[in-house]
Amino acid sequence: DCLWAADETGFQPGGGLREQVIGPARKKRQHQQCNGNCENITIMVTICADGAAIPPTLIYKGQTAVRVGHSPKGWTDGGIGRLWIEDFDKKAYDKANGRAQLLLVDGHNSHYTKEFLEDVIFGLLKHYWTQERDQFESSNKRSITKANFVAIYTSAHQKALMPDNIRAAFKKTGAWPFNPEVVTKDMMAPSLKTSAIAQLLLPQASPVRA
């Protein structure tokens, strides 16, 4: 219960609904106009090997200092990271009860393959988020914004971060129970050199021709 893992993922409040549409006959691809809101909201999720999780950190795009967290583009940065680690330490302090804790964080340059939250948690989280978003937009006939994002996201978060799902994430990556065989020889092998020749489908003007 002192082994933790954390990672971040992004959400765009708007996204539009997936619907059946009527279009011209024999046209395989139909198009739908969607909400153009591409503003990013970053969620920092922290889980424990015993199946527990601490409340997520939400990072909105903005310039004004707010309690939830803000950055110029809605992504984590050095300042946000420092505040997050301080907040994590406060929330995990009582659980540790004086024992040492280990926090596994994505982003190190030696990290290429096994990601705790990407393998299990984030897939479920995006699945449930899509369900909650579509249900909200269908029922209310309006898009999700920063103002109502938390209320809709909370339900998806609770469904995805069930204790069994969290423990499955640690088991699948071999962190707990410890299983080094999860990382295969192929994963540790050097990358193969590859090359490709780009081919443009349409003739280009002389300034951009090779």
C-alpha cells in the first residue's frame, strides 16, 4: 500500500455525438459537423497497488491562479508538477504511517513500453467518459464546457477507478505482484533502423519539389 503510480491524460470538453445520419446513396463516408471546442483539460491520476486512488488533479487552460490548477495551454508544466507532488505527499502521508513510499511516474527518457495507467485505467476512463459525454449532450442538447466538465467527468472517473481495475493495472505491468517476465527481451532490444521514401500523390510546385 506504499507503491504508487501516476500519469496524465487529456480530455476535450466538446466532441459531438456519434449518430446515424441520412446521406446520399452509394456514398460510403458521411460527415457530421461537431463542436469545434478543442481546448484541452489535463487529468493527473494517481493510483496505489492496493487498489486505492487519491482524488485526481485537474488542469485547465487559463492565466488566473485557481485552486484546481491552471497552465497557459492546459498541459502540465514544471510549476504544476511541483504543486502536484506536494499535494500527493500530503494526501499519502497518513497512509504511509512513517514508511517509505515509491511513486512511479511516466515521462522518464528510459520509459518506452509499460505504462501503468495507459494499459488499463485510461482505456476504461475514455470509454466511460464517452458514454457520459454522449448521454449528457443527448439529454441536454448542449455541449460540455469547463463549467460543467467536472460533474460529468466524476461519474466516468468513479467507474474506471474501481479497486479491481487499479490492481489489474499493477499486475499487467508486473510492478505488483512483482513480475519481471512482463518486460520481454523484445521490449529491451535496440530499435531497428528503418527508412522510407515519401511519395506525394499530387504534383507540387517547383519550390517544394525534391
